[in-house]
Amino acid sequence: MKRYVRIFWLAWVVLWGVGCSPQGPSVSLSLSRAAPGEEVEARLTGISSQGALVYVGGVEALVTGRDGGRLWFRVPGLPGGPQPVRVVSGGQEARGMLSVLGTVDPSRVLLRLPLGQTPRLPTGFTLERLDDLQGCGFALAELGYSGETLGRALAELEAQDPSYKADPESLWSLGATQGGPVVGAPLAQSRGHRGQGVQVAVLDTGVDPAVPQLQGYDVVEDDTVPQDAFPGGHGTGAAGLVKEVAPEAAILPVRVCDASGVCRASRVVRGVCWVVQHHQGPTVLSLSLGGDTPVEALKLALQAALGQGLPVATAAGNQGNQGSPTHYPAAFDLPGLVAVGALQASPTGWQPAPYSTQGSYVDLAAPGTDLDCVQPGGATGSCTGTSFATPLVAGAMALWLETQPTLTPAQLQQALQQHAKPLPYPAQAVGAGMLDLSQAP
């Protein structure tokens, strides 16, 4: 009998210990969904906010305030979807989950509600369309939204009625990726950095009027109409990607490549020198071109540009990582000239694209595979190559020059590399890592 009593007593102790053991640190978020740059409140239990660090999707978030058991942080620039949140303080860790609003229309919201109802809307929303979707059993309202905090707006709508379910207007595509959000451009823009007052000279196949631009020059036909004649619009796509990162930067189109995509070195040299002579104010050169044979005259022209304070972003090449020939002008060893490799998405994150040329001269990497890009006439297509990773870096240079116009090209290169997101790949493939604008400028 005593043996059974002892076993019962031990079982009771174990069960009591499981049921009454103190819970570990926990965090609850004021928003379940939020856009990059939006502020989220974290309420902490069992862990101090003093000195706490916050990571969203593995990226450190900017903590904007602390008060007792609460802290506030801004969502870093991340792809959309569920992202783990970790709050780390004094050797302790609390975990949560946040749905990041990625490629969405910030001025539109979808609201599901019962059939036959007209929604009650808070200030800042307008009813654009309302349909009773009888086959699905609910009504769908399309709302206009004039505010700036989309995640908070979704929560506010759902608070109006328990039957309301709000969704963002997600902007899907035929499989392409928007490069700007991946490198944190929306977060930089939310801090007021949009490239205002900076020119980006796009030396390419020309730029279609679908992309707003300044008066440029056509070195191929020796006139002032650098229209993009390349099938699919190579230069137009590059210019559009610059604007995706730096929407207020002025595009200075310089056509140095013909309709077949041939970019004669003589034309590139003349194009660079034209920019050096005619640019006004802070200016970036974007060169999504190159080849395997160095040309000393081009090196001298680029030295002249860098000497005038014009940083250069240039493509590392598309010859792949096996036996890649050195690619020029990317391989010129010139401080302030940033050679850009391309990345592609994988189930585990961003990795070097198999076509991206590798070499000791690669300085930085950016998304370059299957990017949404503008085509002549204003249509949207898909662009792939280091040619399209390069203008993302050129746009980032414009943001930095807007905030610090006295930066030398070498200092700007150093800033980009210091703030790059490290990647677990050799430097010859990704340089300092992936372009990252989530924290700076």
C-alpha cells in the first residue's frame, strides 16, 4: 500500500510542477500586421525592455522608445508575409510573430463583411466599391485609404464590428519581384529620403519617355533624343529600377548602346565624358554594361567622373561563377566605383545568382533575378541580370547623396558596404553583402 501511495504522491508532484511552473518571457504586439517603417508596440512579460534588442525576420529593428514593460520598434524593410519577432534582453528572449505587409497598395484596403451590409467606416476611409459575392457568402468592399499606417488601419477597421475582416490590397504579379522593397527602400523613403536634388545618369540603350527624365544625349545617333530602341527596353528597365529606390531622383538618359545591345567602348567613353561636362549638382553614374577586355580610355574617363565627385555603379557581369572572365569596367580598381553582383531568391533567403560573374572585384550584391521593371510604352515586364541589380545600387547612391551631398565617391562606397546585410557566401560572389537601406541613410 505504501508503494502505491508513494507513486501517487510522486505523480501529483510532477503534475503540480508542470501546471504551476512559471512561464518564460513573452511578448504581445499591438499590431498583428504592419508595413516596413511602421511603428509597433511590444508589451513584455518576464523580460526587461531596458537595453532590449528587437529582431524581425532575423533583421535588427530600430527601437524608438522604451517605458517599463513596453517598447516600440519600426518594422525593417523585409519581404511580405509572416516574420518571427525576437526580443532579446539580459540573456532572456521572448518570441512573437508579425505579418509584414510587403508589395501592397498603401492607398487601398479590402473589407469582408456579411452579405447585404454597408460598412461603417472610420475617418480616413472612403467606399470605392461594394459587391455582394453571393457565391462566396460574403460582401467585399474596396476602400480608399488616405492615411500612412496601413497595419494600424486594418486593425482599426476590424475593431468596428466583430464580423469585419480587413485585408491589404496585395499587388501580385506573374512571378516577378520588386527589388526596392527587398533592399529596404520603402523604409528609407519613410524617413524622408527619396533622392530629391540628385541626378542619376543611366548610360545604356536609352530611356523611353514612360520614365520621367531630363534632357539627355544619344551618343549612338549624335542627337538629343536618347530613345530606347532595344527590344524590351534595357535602359528603360534600368531607369525604372533607379526610380523604384529613389523616386524623386532625376534620370539623365545617355544612349551609348545600339538597338542590338552593342555598347562600343568609344561610345561609352564619350557618354561618360558628356555626363562629366553637362551634369548639374550631385550625380550618380549607372552603367549596366561591360565586357572582358579593359579599355584604358574608359578607365581615364571614369577617373575623371570620380574626380568630379560622381560615384559609379556598374554591373559585375553575367558570365556565371565557373571560369568567369573578368568583367570591365566593373573590375577597374577605382575607389568609388561599385561593382554589383546579382542575387536570386531561394527558400532559405537570398543567394548569388548562378549567372552572376564572381571575382575579387565584386563590391556589393543586390536582387537581380526576375525583377518587375518598366518597358517602353509603360508596360511592366520581368528583368534579370546584373544589369538590373546595378540600378538598385545607383538609386541607393542617390539617397545617400541627398542626405550627405558632400560625400566623396569613396566614402559613399564605404557607407554602402558598411551597411550591407551580410550573406553566408564568398566575398567574390556577394562582396560585402546585400544592399540594405533599412537602417541608413
